[in-house]
Amino acid sequence: MSLRRSIYKSPAQLRAMVEPGLITAAALDAARSLIAPGVTTGDLDAAASALITSRGAKSNFQMVRGYRHTICASVNEEVVHGIPGDRVLGAGDIVSVDAGAEFKGWNGDSAFTFVLPDQSRPEVVAARQHLSDVTEGSLWAGIAALASAKHIGEVGTAIQSYIEANSPDSGTYGILREYVGHGIGRKMHESPSVFNYRVADPGPEVRPGLVLAIEPMVVIGDQATFVEDDGWTVSTVDGTAGSHWEHSVAVHEDGIWVLTAPDGGAAGLAPFGVTPREIA
Ligand code: MG
Ligand code: MG
């Protein structure tokens, strides 16, 4: 048995996670700024890769066994783990982009969803934008819950409650059950698991030093998914669209700080009455 690393980091370790978080945010910005009809998911990958390299960091996705890309790009019925390549983005597509940077041995991990306009299909675009907005809102609800939570399980309860309260009249959105958030630090994926739904086990205690990647994966229809023949891409069985939003968040002595948001999460947390505090 090897010694188990504590899930709680020291103040110095939390400070070391600020820069990889900011590089991750910049990489996603570089990809987001390119999104337009006619652009390929491979173009988004190249932009994120160039940004990470320019900051002296490394893509941590490329350190995942068998994966050779900087981002995951999941389009329409794909929810997560889509492989970037020749796929051309078109009007009305919903694309989720996930990326992470490792800098001086510490990791960031974050994702966003973008819906391309399509004037010929306004109802499709509106439905997909609502899905993305509710998924993003549920992420911020989960982060806001973390600010005052006693146990990690309260995060998932807040995420599920938000999604249930904001689903359209046509039906409650599905929350993926097989894929969850995680601790993050020296490795991109660490203990503990961070569920996006209510679970009976309250989970580990929330206290200073905890750093979590919170990442709701939400679909318009049923949560059932399958892995495509490429061995990576996770798509919905019923073919409905998916959305994925993610941030890496630190709990410290003075409060919480969203490492992968340049404002520490101030804008996203404001509707929940939570003010992030910088890591001293
Ligand atoms: Mg991610
Ligand atoms: Mg993650």
C-alpha cells in the first residue's frame, strides 16, 4: 500500500495552483474566440495548444494515456470527451470545449459550452442555449454551495436542485450519472469524486485546502450515454444535445476562489450572494 496523499492542500500549494488555472482559462478563451461556422474542432485544439505552450505550460490532456490532443470538443449529441479533428462547426451547433494546463507540476481543468447562431432554426438554437445556460448556472450554484458547505455532497445537491428548478416545461434535463467531477492538484484527476446529483453519502468534509473540479454534464433528454467507436466520445443514446461546464475551485482560509476564472468567479457567484476571496 502506498501512502495516500491528503485531499487537503497547504496554502503554498493552493498558491501554486493559481497560475495553471489562469493558463487554462486563457487556453479556453483562445478556443472560444475562434468558434464560427466553417471552423474545425481541430482549429480550436491548435489555438488552445499554442496558448498553453506560449505560457510555458503543458497540456495535461496529452498526459492522459492514449489521448493526443489538448482539448475535448463535443458537438451536439456528444456530451464529453469528443476528439478534435476535421469536424467542421456549422450554424446551430452546440459545442462543449474542455481543456487543462499543467504548470510547474500543478493542474487546471475547465470547460465551457457555446451555441452557434442559426437564423433558420431559432427554436433549436433557443433550446440549446437554454440547456447551456442552465448547465452553467448549475455549475455556479454548485460552486456557491461549496462556499458554505460542511460536506462535498452539498455541491451535487445544489447542482441537481438548480437543474430541476430551471428545466423547461417540456421535461426535466438529464444529468449524466457515469461521469463526475474530481479533486485536482498534482494530478488532473484526484480524489474525491464530486457528484452532480444528490447522493446518500455526505462525502468528505469541506475545509481549507480542498480543490475541486466541479463539472456538470447535462442533456436535454435522458441521461443514458454510450461511448462511440473512437473509444472516447460520450454521446446521448436518445440523440438529444448535451452541455458541459467546468471550473477548478479552491477552498482556503478566507473563502473560495475559482482558479480557472480570471475574476475568481465574482461574476458567476454574484447572483448567489457569494463573493470569492483571493488566495493570500
Ligand atoms: Mg475538464
Ligand atoms: Mg475535469
